[in-house]
Amino acid sequence: MWTLDDTSGPPSWRRRASATGATLAFSTRRGGTSLPPFDTLNLGRSTLDDPEAIGNNRALLLNSLGLSPLLLATAGQVHGTRIVEATGPGHQADCDALVSSIPGLALAVTTADCMSLLFEAPGAVAAAHSGWRGAADGMPVAALSAVCERAACGADRVHVHFGPCIRGCCYEVGEDVAARFPEGALRHPGGKPRLDLPTATRLALLAAGVPGANIHDTDACTACEPYWYFSHRRDQGRTGRLWGIAACAVTA
Ligand SMILES: [Zn+2]
């Protein structure tokens, strides 16, 4: 079960009972050092925020999760479906997901409305960035396949976690985008259709063999909750970035 923990360090969503002992978390915008419009826990280097503040924010968050800022792998996201295996700390250009089996290595993807997806399997984790393009082009199942391959297990052994993202309550899309998704992932409240990214992702993962009981959602909408989340659409692009983080367990 996911809980929003604001009792120690920067408030973040924490996974209390990981199936594999992995560290899994989703950040919020609170508890950092950045000034408006990046207030306050902006983690994205693609923004115009002060790089020193971003570095401070990253260290604050990682330390609060018991992870080392020196063991961080990030992805240079391009709304694609390329996945890279992280064999050590550093920035991987031109990919939207990272997979690894290195204990304690934090995989981080940045979002501000797109989904961050965390995968855990016995001995491997993955973190993926998946907006409508990623979802339409198959990123969720591509990342699932990568973690299954790394862990040498079937989809039935994988747990998948959905972070705060824009949802069917808020996400108006054009007919061209809507046409890329099954009807079950769309809402029709009148006017433009709305896309529910978590439903689209859930349907794809279920079809790929992930048991429904292994799919876990924070149920948080970035656009609905300005107190907690950055939202690219709500804030018209002038905003910070959230993180989804996954790290394999460090065993003695
Ligand atoms: Zn909403």
C-alpha cells in the first residue's frame, strides 16, 4: 500500500511493503529549496531553475529515503520507448526508462503530468516515464519485458506502481490522441475526450500477464492538487518536476 509520508524529510509517497525489499518512492513538490515557479522540491534539470537548488533538492530527497546521492542514475527523456540498463550511476541520454539489478542504485525518472511507472521483480527494478506517447507506443509493456528479462522471471512475478500523474478527471486530449487508446481508457464528459493514463496502462499490463493484484496506484492527480504536485498542463509549462525512484534492496 502506498502512503503519503510527510513526517520525515521532504514529503513523498513511500511503498511500505515492497514485495522484494526494494526502495520505491514518488516525490511531491514539498520540502525543497527552489523558488517559484519551481517551489519547492523541483528535481528536474530540464527546467530553468537554479542548478544548485535542484542538486540540494535531489540530495534532500535521496537522503530521506536512505539512498545515496552518489548512486543515482537518470534518463534523458524524449517521449520514446527506449530502455537502458543502468550498470552504475550517471545520466543516460535518449531513453525513457532504466532497468537495473545493482543494489542501492537509485533509478529516477522525471515527470510533471506524465506517468512515472516503477517495476519490481526478484533482483531487478525499473523506472519508466510514460505520457500519452509512451503509453500509445507501448512503453509500459516494453519496460515490463526489460525487467522480466533482467530478473529472468515471468510477468506474474512483477509488481508495477503508478505515480501521481494527470488523470481522466483533467486530461483533455484531441480526437487524434484519443483514437490511439481503447474506449475503456477514455472519458466523455462532454466537449473534448479525456484520457485516463492509468487505465490505459493497466489494460496493457493486464494483457501482458501482470496479475491485477500486482498493480498498485497512488491514485493521485497532478493537475487536481497544486499543493502537492507540479503539473505541466495546469502551470502552462512553468513548473518543476517530480521523481519516481526505484532501487534494488541492499542485502548484508
Ligand atoms: Zn485531476
